[in-house]
Amino acid sequence: MNCDGKHDHSHGHGHDHGHGDIKGARLIIVVALNFIITVAELTGGFIAGSLSLITDALHNFSDGLSMIISYASIRISEKEKNSRKTFGYKRATILAAFINSSTLIGISLFLFKEAYVKFMNPEPVNAVIVIWVALIGLVANFIGVYLLRSSSKGDMNIKSAYLHLLGDTLASVSVIIGGLCMYFFEIYWIDPALTVLISLYVLRESYKILKDAVNILMQGVPENIVVEDVVNEIGKMTEVENVHHVHIWAIDEKNIIFEAHINIKDMAVSQTEPLKNEISSMLHDKFGIEHVTLQFEYRCCPGEDIIKKGAEV
């Protein structure tokens, strides 16, 4: 029985140059805006006795920190590959998204507790201060959302920062509405109620990003890809006997990697170049897979499953 192996590699070249500086400059502006909002809202929140305003301030402060992390991760991700980091530093942005979303989840849970205390012991709130400070926050957050909107598409790191700002923009609107209710109707329980609503929104959005980041860091299969579908498409090719030892994972949101052993039918392993090119093109066109590594075999690994059982190093 013959059991020859041949490794072939095919790599896409969809690099994104020229946008890093724009993203970085915009992030710096947004950082400055967020820290200005934080100081204004914390000051106003303590003077007015408004938990919702303090909540918005803490979210803005975490946003400012997340922008700094995002900016640093963009710079790190642009570093060249080397003998120690053969895939480069692309996952720096995924780590940033993980840290940012985890931080927001922690802050949201803390604010739930504070809102409960406020519900149990409601206190009068200076609604005028709440309204004016929230208006300042609304304008600044809206500017930040505008600056990051275009860059948030297709970039989990920037998207996490963008969602932070979008959540704070909506929070500022709700705080203004709450301030009006407190001013005209003296409905002070609305202050902790807004804290809960704002925190629920941020918690939901942060969980989505955290889930995606963890999947990438754990080398999970991207959610838009089904392993069996990929294997079935390769199996339709007349030269292919079976596909096994399959691995599909992502370096970041844009770079998906595919590895597999492929048993071929009656052809020499040395003559598989056209088949390799056909498989690589199909994987790129149908599944968006850019990096393909194939090991061609003949009558090798009989009965092996798509996913190799047992621990692998």
C-alpha cells in the first residue's frame, strides 16, 4: 500500500494598507472626547445625585480605555511576521476586543447592584444638571459614532469600540428623557431604571463580541462555516476519494485557515497541482477561506474521520 504525502500551500493576499492611520487618528479624537465626557458626567452625577449619569460616565471612561487598547492593538497588528510570530500579530485586535467586552460586562454587573440599592433607597435628583450634562455627552458621543462608523465594518476591534459609543449615545438620550421626567414629574425611580436599561444593552452587545473573540482565540470554526459543507464540496471532485483530518480556524475576522488530508483516486501524488489549485479556488469563492494547506495521500489513513479523534499537538 502506498502512503505518500505532499503538502501544498495556497495563500490569499487581501491586505488592508492605508486605513490604519485613519483609524488611529479617529480613535485618538474619540479617546479625548470620552475622557471629557467622563469628567463632566462624573462631576455632574455626584453633584446631582444621579446614578444614571454616573453609569454613563463609567461607560464613557471604559470606552476611552478601550480606544487606547484598540489603538495600541492596531499598531501591534501591523507589525511584520517573524520567526517567533509566523502568523504576525493580527490577533492583537482580537485580544483588545476580548479585554474591552469583558471589562464592560464587569462594569454592567456592578451597576446592576448599585441600581438595586438606589431602588431600595430612592433619593431626589437635580434634574437640571442631569439634562445639561447628558446633552454634552450626547453631542460628544454622536461625534465619536460618526467618526468610527465607516471603520467598524469588518473589524471586530473597531466594531467593539463603535458599539461602546453607540450604546453611550443611546444612554445619553435616555438620561435626558429621564432628567425631563424627574424635572416635570419628580419620578426619581426612573434614574436607577435607566441604569438597568443602559447596562442591559451594553451587556448584550458586549456578550456578542466576547463570544466571537473567544471563538477565534480558541481556534473555533467561524460561525458562518459548516465543516461538513466544506468537506462535501471537496468530495464532489472526481479525483477525490475522501477528506479527513480537517482543521478550520481563523487568525482574525478576515483570515480563515483550512488544513486537511485528501486521499486521491487513481493519480500520482506528484500530479496533484491542478487539483490543489481547483480546491483552493473553490474554498476561496464559496467559503471565503484565504489560507489553504493540503496533504495529498493515496490509499492512506483508511477509515479516518473528518475530525481526527484524540488529542493533537
